[in-house]
Amino acid sequence: MLRLYDYLDSGNGYKARLLLSKLGLAYELVELDILRGESRTPDFLAKNPNGRIPALALEDGTVIAESGAILYYLAEGTRYWPEDRLARAQVLHWMFFEQYSHEPFIAVLRFWYRHGPMDEKRRALEPEKRKGGEAALAVMERHLAGRSFFVGETLTIADIALYAYTHAAEDGGFELSRYPAIQAWLARVAADPGHVAMLPEGYVAEKA
Ligand SMILES: N[C@@H](CCC(=O)N[C@@H](CS)C(=O)NCC(=O)O)C(=O)O
């Protein structure tokens, strides 16, 4: 059986959980408390030398790390990874955008707000993080105006990659009401078959 090493409050982990759900694949969830260093133990570093979740262990024990690589591995041969060469390049475009221009701002601010500590050093970095996050949301808003999904007419792993932290951006102090096209797209993604929420009801984020 597939095994997913994860931390429930992680949007990167949620990307894998969301696609696994859409594909109806059974998996064992192994939760690591990343706030207590459980992704930095020798045992886990042997699985992912970068010491980060998510990591997906295949049936033969091979481990795939990095949320985008996990999404690609699972999506190959399914409707979530297009057949057309140009469309595939466009999906990668948005997945790389998510990792370089979106996640480092929106996910990081969300993490600081939820898990803390919001110390002096982080307060000083906050305006730059917010500027980067707003810029990413503005790019998404422009692209989504008049479109249903990021690439083509159906949901792809580009949408899953961007949904994870965008739908939770308000946790990091971003106002999604300023972005109507993004809000409409979030609703479309949430209505797509096999959708699951990121967190169980009543989940309380722990402090670092
Ligand atoms: N680029 C990676 C980022 C993974 C990442 O940042 N994981 C965080 C949780 S969201 C983590 O494991 N942090 C624990 C640590 O760095 O020790 C991906 O997309 O999977």
C-alpha cells in the first residue's frame, strides 16, 4: 500500500491527499510532528534527505518527495495530467509558479500566523512576504478571469497545487474577497468530484 508521510496542517501535504482522494487510491497516512523535529530524524532523513514532508513511499519502498513530484507521479495516465504537450508545459508553468512565487509567501505567512512565534525578525519580514503573496494572487486573478481552470477546461494538478495554499490564504491575513475570479475558481475546485477538506472539523493548529 502507498504510504504518505505528512503533517495535517501542511498545504504541501494536502496536495497529495487531495489527489489521492480524487483517484480513489488507498494509502496509509503517517503523521509527523514537524514542529517537534520529526521530519529531521535519521530515519526520515533516509527517506527524504531534505527533511520535509510530504513524502510518498511506493509499494516497493521507493520514496518520492516534493509535492509537485508526488502530484506528477500520481497523475500520470489520468485526467489530471493532460495528453497534449503544450498543455503539459502549461501545467508545469503553474506548478513552478506555485513553488517559487506563491508558496514562499502565502504558505510561510500562514505558517507563522498559525504556529508562531511571530517574533521581531518575522514581523520585519512580513511586509515583503505580504507583497509577494499579493503579487501572486494578482497574477492568478488576471489569469483566471474568463477561465474555469488554470489550463484547459478541466481540473489538472496545476489547480490542485495552487488550491492548497490559496484556499487557506486568509489564515495568513490575505483577503480573498478582493479576488473574485480566484473565489469562483476555488468554488469550482471544491465542487470537483473526490474533493476532501484539508483539515478535520475542529482541528486546532498547535504552536511551535
Ligand atoms: N517544496 C516542498 C516544500 C515542503 C515543505 O516545506 N514542507 C514543510 C511543511 S509544509 C516541512 O516539512 N517542514 C518541516 C521542516 O522543514 O523541518 C514541497 O512542495 O513539498
